[in-house]
Amino acid sequence: MSNLPADASADAARVLQTFLDAGMRHDEETMKACVTRGTLESGNMKADASPEGATCTMGRPQPDGEGFLIPVALYQPDTPPGGPPMMELPCLMVREEGQWKFDLGASMERLLGGSLEQIAGAMAGAMEGIGQAIADGFREAFGPSGEQTEGDDAAPSDGDPPADDAEK
């Protein structure tokens, strides 16, 4: 169990609510005051990321090591009451320089199941594999590129007349 004071979850939730409210207003300066140094240095925080008219709700803070995990659901403006959120994010709140801060990078890693660099690497590897599979499929269907297959009626590509015309 962590050694967090009893009112710590309320303090962490207040900072996150300030961040969320500022995000809805696209108030970048206030948002910056609520996030970790690492979040600022990553350049991944965008003040205009929330769609106009969107709303969000925060769940109950849960202890997570020396911080709190607070679930947040983001709803589109036209979502009916009780409708599904367009996104849910487990927001990690940590202490930094004596203040509660939102760690956006760590929160996204939890959401996506790995670091952004790991996910990007995995996606690049998958795309490379897909590209190779497509190339292999074309080779199988049409033969190797640049080579004529047996029985091709296409004219030779070097500009010379066909061999049997040269003998006439």
C-alpha cells in the first residue's frame, strides 16, 4: 500500500479537472501547468485535441504506486445520455516537485499497452511485413518483375526485332 495522505486523491483529481477544463477551452498555458516535465518535453500535448463541445467525466481515483490512476471518459457533443464515450483514458497522476501532475505519456502507454516508441516500432514492422506479403503475392501471380515468363507474347524490351524476323 502507498503512503499517500487521505486528501491526496482529491488534490490529484482537482489538478486533473483543471487540466481537462483547460483542454476544453484550448488553454495551453493552464494545461502546461498541470502536466509533468516529461509530458512537456515530449511535445505530444496538444491544446486543440478536444473537439468543440465535447464533454468528459472523471471516475474515482485509485491508488497506483505513489500516485493515482483516474479514469476519464471523453464524449462527443452529440452523444446521448448513457451513450458510449469516444475515448477512455486511464490518467496517471504523479507527484513532481511537490505538486500533483498529469503524466500524459505514461497514461498513453497504459492505454496502448506499451511505450509510444514500442508501438511505432511494432507498427513499422507490421507494415514492412504487409508490404513484403503484397510483393510476394504479386510475384506469385505475375512472375518476378522485369522478367518475362514462359509463353509471354510481349515484345522484347531491348528494341531488337524478334529472333525469327532477324533470320529472314
